[in-house]
Amino acid sequence: MHENRRVVVATYEDLAAAGRVVERLLAGGYPRADINLYQKPAAKSAANPGTGEMMGQHGVLVSVRTPAERAEAAVDMMNSEPPTLVQVGGENWQQEAWASMIPGLKSFQRLDINFGE
């Protein structure tokens, strides 16, 4: 019997804010294996080449897989840094209608999470 799982997804404009959210989720008891951090590939700019820090409205994505009863607590933690989007979905959240609000979602690259170690 599978427990009822949800995936909470939030997007942020910069990697630093998303990193702080990941740290809060880890401190809140969400297992590292259930937290994912993705970044939209950065276009290099002449003013700030290679930094990729400010990624635009939906440039960095944090997701956490959680039992349904802990989804609201995850939303609260994700709202601690102002997200550009926060949604709760099922295991296949990428196919949900609201996922189309994240431009270039398929091009996002998963990042290693080295927080809280």
C-alpha cells in the first residue's frame, strides 16, 4: 500500500534564495533524497559572465516529495523566501497544467545539494 505522496514545487529568481529554502527543508526534517534543486541554464552576459546567480522569474526550482499531511508545512517553508510560483502536485507534477507556467522547464538542470552537511 502506497502512502499518499505530494510534490511541492516552488520557483525562485536566484540560487541563493533557493539554497536557503533547501536548508530550511533539511532542518525541517525532509530527507535530502526527497529534495531536488534545478536551475535553468544561464545565458552568459557581458556584465556578469558565468555567475548565473540571478536567473529570472522562474530560474531556479526547488521540489520536495512529501507525505500529503506535511505538504502544507513544506509550502510554508518555501514561502519563507518569496517564490515566483509555488504549487502542490502529484508524483507526475511535470504533466500538470500549472507546470506549463514555468518556461523552459525541460531544460532545467538538476544541481547537487550540498547543504546542511
